[in-house]
Amino acid sequence: MAENVTPRVRVPRDASAGEVITIKTLISHPMESGQRRDGDGNQIPRSIINRFTCDFNGENVLDATFEPAISTNPFLEFQATVPESGTFVFTWYDDDGSVYTEEKEIAVS
Amino acid sequence: MKETMLKSAVCGMALLALPLTASAQEAELVINGEIEVTTEAPAADHMDYIRTVRSGWTFRTGETQALQMDDFDNPGMLYVEQAMSVWNTAEGEAGESCASCHGAPEDMADVRPTLPKWNEEAGEVWTAEMYINDCRENRMQAEAWDWNSQPMRNMTALLSSVSRGMPIDVQIDGPARETWELGKEIYYTRYGQLELSCANCHEDNYDNLIRADHLSQGQSNGFPTYRLKNANIVSLHNRFRGCIRDTRGEPFALGSPEFIALELYVASRGLGLDVEGPAVRN
């Protein structure tokens, strides 16, 4: 069970219609690969974020599968076109079953 | 023969180094588009061999530099955030938190630039770690943190983060002078099987390549630093230890009087620069 998992997102507050905006996301997470062993030689079980999605007004923007080689505190930066005002919903899926979501509004003029 | 070979090798490195850093030096460090940080300045009067002091930031590649220019991109800020929650949490038998005496961390902005400094009561030079543990043990009646423990590094990073952009302001005259002299002596003493002093790398050869990396001036204004190599916050004394280890010497202990003196002396070499910690470095 991963502790202190906090999602963070940066989306511009406003944009013009059809503009391509840059979105930055980061979730603090140990991303334990499952390959390491502890001091006693026991395998440390894998515990990673295995999937990340971004939706805009119900439409999927990005759906990414994360693998064990992805670093601690995975940072993802991507671009999206915003046709209208609405809400971005970001979702991270943890190996332990936890789901973390974050929402950001954007106003399009 | 050996000497000429060595000389030509050093020349070669200097030539190689020039085009790589030229662009980096021109860039200016502005954090979050608002905090302007001085990364290059005339050296303090006590500096005999360096005319211009440069922050470690100016020796890094554009990509690494960019990481420090936005708190969202700076991985060190994650640890600052962790320290923020500790700051507000009461701990120990006195039922006090950092916030109950000190208010917001921003109210402590004038602290980091002056550290390490002479503590009149204790009769010695104190670093941030010592002040923090004094608070924890005596005011909070909580357990002291280890010098290099995660919460200690986080808390020093928080203290530094609120002072970013403020000029280094350590006192080297008066009662701290003796400690400062000791630090200077250590700085110029050759240690280890390789017989290297701090100055051999960070004064005589900064900007040259050491293996595949540029030697910096070894300034401490960016500490505690987020090192990409460690993927964590690194304390100054840990960095000192790493340097002495690399000379194949036996390092002083973290928190030892020798490292505290060295911390004061190295801080004074950065007079003119601004606080940057948590900086992002290799």
C-alpha cells in the first residue's frame, strides 16, 4: 500500500477555442518496481501506478499504461486541444486498487 | 614527460568545456517567473583566487536548469511539501508544532541566508540542523532527527525554499572567525590517497570536465539540493562526505565540528550569490 500519494495537475485557467494547451501532471508515488530486495533478501512487492487517463467533458484525451521501469513520482506532460469550456478529469490507477482523481476547469473564450 | 602529458590533458579539457557552457552562462535563473536569483557575482573580498563566483546552476545543462525554474517541475519541492505538513503537525510532549512558535515558514525567510551562524548561548557555530533539533528537543520535547534523516533534509529544504532569491549573508567576523579559519584550512588541505583539497577541483579546475561532468565552484547556496542521481534531497554535509570519499580519504562525520566549519567557510565563498535551495543538480 503506497503512502502519501498526492496527485498534482497544472492546466491553464483559460485558453482560446481550438488552442493547444500544455498539461503537466505529477503524482507522488514510490513506484516500487518489484525487482528490489530488502535488507533480509526478501523481494519487495511491486507497487506502482499502472494506468493514467485524462478525459475532457467525458471524452478521452489520453490513456496510458505505466510499467515498472517508470520512475518514482511519475511526471507526465502532454498537449491537448480545447474546443470549449469544460472540465479535465485526471485519473491514476494504483496496483493496490486505489484510484486517485483530480479535476481542473478551463474557460475557453 | 608525465607533467607535459598532464598539462596537455588539462588544456584539452578546458577547450572542450568552453562551447558547452557558453550558452548556459548567459541564461538567467527566474523561478516561477517571479523569483529572480543572482547566479553570478563578483567574489567577496576574502576570496584570493576567484574573481567571479558562480552558482552551480550555471554549470548545468539547459534541461537541468529548466527543472529548477518552475516549482511544478522541481522534484525537490515534493519534499518541501512533505516538510510543510510536518511544520504544521504538533509532535512531542509539549504539544507544539513548528507553526505554533514560528507561524508560517515564510516568516522564517531571513534565516537560511545567515546560516550557519554563531550561537551566543551555545558558544559555537550552529547550522540549520542544530537549530531544528534544538527546537525539537527543548521546545517540542520531541525526539531529535538524525542529521541525514529524511524529515531533517525535508525541513532544511523547506527553510531554504522560502529564502530563494535572498542574498547569502553569513557573518565571518567576530566570534565565528575562529570556526571560519578552521573551515578555510580544511578547504585547502589535501585529503585522501589522491591528495586532493576542495580547492584543487572547485577553485583551480571549475568549468573543466571531471569524467563526463563539469566541475562547479562547489557553492553551497543551492543546498539542500535535489540530486537527480539520488532522486532525493541531499544535505550539504552528505555532499562534503561524498567529495572526501572520492579523494579516497576517510571523511569527517556528518555534523562534525570540521564539517560545520567547512559549511561556514564554503557559505562565505558564496557571498554575492542568492539562496537557491532546493536546487536541482546532477
